[in-house]
Amino acid sequence: MFENDAIQKYLSAHNETCITPKAALIDMDGVLYDSMKNHVEAWYRTLSPLGIPCTREEFYLYEGRTGSSTIRLLFDKHFGKQLSDEECARIYKIKEKHFIELDEIRPMPGADRMLQHLVENGIRPVLVTGSGQGSLLRRLDHDYPGIFQPQYRVTAYDVKHGKPHPEPYLMGLTKAGVAPHEAIVIENAPLGVEAGTAAQIFTIAVNTGPIPAQTLLDAGADIVFPSMPYFADHITELIETLKNTR
Ligand code: MG
């Protein structure tokens, strides 16, 4: 099986005998929603007119950071300027305005099947997002009814540190009441993968955007799937392999 090596590598690195997934800690943007194109476009439309020399593609690499940390990073990098909280907030408001004006965001194709298979296998879905975008958070119950109970959600409002810091995923473990080897992380972004592996959790990357798979492996992903429909087709098999590899 293609995953065996990856699982054994995780087990020996973490001194565990097996992975028994009881909870799946699931990122939102780029995993549950096909929203990254809109975020990227909104960032580009916000920061280009402010004189930041940027490409749309680079914003895929900042995914998972809080909005203010992305703004601070780029102003520091290009102008050597430290922004105040007020300046950051003003720029972030512009980004939110652009985001809302773009085309409606759709659920990620295949994500509903992926969630259904988790539930069938007795694994609790837990939302772990760095996002505070109310328009998407409010849609979760409509698009994925009954899946994410309120006590099993970690959002930008719950944590001090955004990804790549492990805090969001550590809080996901606490909310689910499980140990790292009793969970899996499902992510699409390099910084999210870093956060999952820093929390010592077996981290699955589903590559739903334009970045090379190698970038996700370099960030520490234990395994990379090429698309959400492909992952949904193989998740039950992966869970069986996780439980049976020692
Ligand atoms: Mg994401």
C-alpha cells in the first residue's frame, strides 16, 4: 500500500505503536470551500494599488496566516515598515470588501462525500480554521448540515496564534478530547500542514490549488492527495490502513 511507509515513518518519529483516528481536524478554505481563488484575488486587488509588488500565486503560500500577519509581512518585506494595528485593520477591511464583491464561493467538489465517509467510519469532524470570514462560517450548517457541531469548531476567534503555529490544531485536539495519534489533520496549504505536524498529528494534504505537491511534502505533509474527489474515493481505505499499520 502506498501509505504504509508514510504511516510507519510517523509512528517511529512520534514513538507510537498505531494511529487510531477518532477525530478529523479539518481546515475550511481550500478544503471545504473552493474559496482560495477569491482570497487570492481579493489580496491582489487590495495590496497591488498600495504599491506592494506581488503576484496572485504568492498568496497561496501565505494561506493560513491571519490577515494582519500577511499585511505586516509584506509591508515589512517591501518597505521595511512596521504597521500599527489600526493601519492593518484598515487594509484588512479593504480586503474583506473585495472578497465579498467577488463571485459566490461554492463548496469544494467531493468534500461532502469525504465528510460522509468520515462519519460512517466513526470519526468526528472538527473544524480548525484560521478564518474569521463570517460569510463562510455562517454557511457551514447549510452546506454541510449536522456535520460541525458548535463545540467542535476552532476559528480565528478562539486562538491567539494563527497557523503555522500549532495552537489551532492543539485546541482542536482539546475540543475533541483526543491525543495526537487519535486524530488526523486534513489541510490544503503549506502553513496549515506545518501547524498540523507541529501539533504532532498525522497530516494529510489535499492539493486543491496550483502549488506543487512537493511544496506540501516539504512543509511536512505525511501524505499528499492530488484532489478532493480522489481523496474522497480513497479515504475509507486510508483509515483502514492507518488502523492496521503497526
Ligand atoms: Mg486552507
